[in-house]
Amino acid sequence: MTVDNGTTSAPAIHGLASGAGSTGVAQHLIHRPAARSYYGLDAPSPGEEFFTLVGETPVAHPLLNDGPGRFHDLQIATGSVRDVGELVGHRYFGVPGDRPGLFYRFALDLTDLSAWRTDPGGRGVVMETRIRARPANVVAEVPRGLDFHLDVVIDGRPCAVGSAGMVFLMPKLYRKHVAHARQAMRAVPELNDAPDGPPRPADPAEVGRRAGRNVVVSEPVDASRGRISSWVLSERVSPVFDTTDERQRGQFSGLHLLEALRQGSLLAAGRAHGLDAERSTLEGCQVHFRGQAERALPLRCVAVAGPLGRDADGRPSVPVTLTLTQQRWAVAEARTCVVQDY
């Protein structure tokens, strides 16, 4: 990722280059401070800051281009924000570099579904994610968190709005938080929740994928009245889901969890109302993360499909409520809306 420090008029490059993000998609981060004079101060921002993430949508990514190819993958936008959130806090808001940033909420709603359709020729198109970052819970002029507002533009067409919240933890508190969570999940054996046998992956076609290694939810082990219960797979899945953050080794990555929620949504909508995963996508999602998930412990995904309805353009749509639990502790809760294209 290339980082530019620009202005609201003509941005000038003063940045540095680093690797592509956790999804492997190369993008360009442009900082647009409110006034040209501000950048010269080289001081932490006391208020809102504006950024633009720019890059082409991938055309040969092992995950993001695996599937029917009808829509650009929403993980391009969500992954980009996850990748830059911590950098923005450390570099532009004065958060000490030893404080890791954790996203605890994320929401994205599509406003123009047609803009998310892929080009018939398979070419990449320019995606921009415009980010407004605001400090939250400021103590001694240092924010303990950041709130983000997002506007996504594909090929010049505004097509989604979203928001996210990140909290920065002090190193000792972060280590204590992780250790406490691990101990709590192992300390109550009567809450043990594990599959009866090795989980069998769901059919790739039912979760919008082609390659079996990109399937991260199991064939449902329980299904009734629109409710399905599956396991999130951690073995024999693509290495793209491995975390690149040494501090999170042994945990499910954000990409892995969001993909499980996406696949669980498509699976539930298909089983309950017959929506075709190959023509469907998430028109909206709101996710609240309540904790981190250990790869060494079983992770359950429960998805409940609501009634079949129609969106503003008459397309079939289904609301889905999902919960990820580990040892019966909630890891994430989400609400999504699956829409089937014409």
C-alpha cells in the first residue's frame, strides 16, 4: 500500500510504500487534511481527518475472484478498511505504536447494486473508499478509539455507505484481555460445544464459491424453520484466511470471520427461501464483534433467515440474523440482507 499525505486541492506524495493488505489487494491511501498548512505541522490531529483508498478491483485473486463472478466481492472494501484503520490511528492521531487496534463493529450498505456487477470482459475497475476518521474517547489528547464513516465508489459511481469502530488497547491490557478470554472459554467444561465428528464442508455453489478450500462453513448440522447451525472450518482451508499479524497468531482472522458470516447468510437464504447463491450478494451487513475466536476451539455459526421480501427494485431479498459462538460465548453478532439479482 502506498501512503500519500495530500491536501484538499492537489495531493503531493510524501509517503511510504508497504505491502498490500491482508486480502493481498494493492491500494493507494491518500490523506486529505482540511488545510494545506496542517500537514506542515506534523502533529497529531485533534479532529476529523479525511482519506481516500484507491485501487483496481482484483482479477485473479484466489478468494475475491473465486465464484460466479457476477459481483465485485464486498471483502475488497471491508478488508481495505481493516488494513488501514490501525495505521491511521498511529500515524495521524498520535496513538502510540505499541497499542494494537481492534475493530469491534462494522457496517456496509449497498446503495447501487448495479455498480457492483463485474465487467463482462473480466477487467479490473477503479474502486475508491472515502474515509472520514474521527477520534473517540480522547484521554490526555490521545484517542482510545476511532470512528469511521465510509463511502464506496466503483468506476466513478457511488455505490455503498458504511461505518466502523476501532478501539486501541494498551499492550498489557491487550495481553490480559486475550489471556482472560482464553481462560474463560476453557474454565467451564460444562459449556463445551463441539461437533460430533469432523465437519463436512458445505457445497461451494451454495455459498458463492468455486474452490472447496475457500468454503469456511460446514454443511448444517441442524436446520429447522429457517434456522441453520454450522461450524466454521479452520482446517484444510485456503491460507488466504491466515492472519498476518503476529499478535493474533492462533486466532481466526477478521477476513475468516466475515467470510463465514457471508457464507452463512447465503446458505440460510438459499435453504429457507431458495435464493440462488450464484446470483446473490449481501446488500447490507452490520457486524458487532464481542471477542476473538481461537482456531483451536470449535466455532459455531447459527444463521436465522427472516421472511422473503423484495427490495426497492423488486429483487428477492431475505434478512438474516447470525451469531458466532465459541464454548457458548458470543464472538460476533450480525444482521445481513441477501438479495438475488435479476
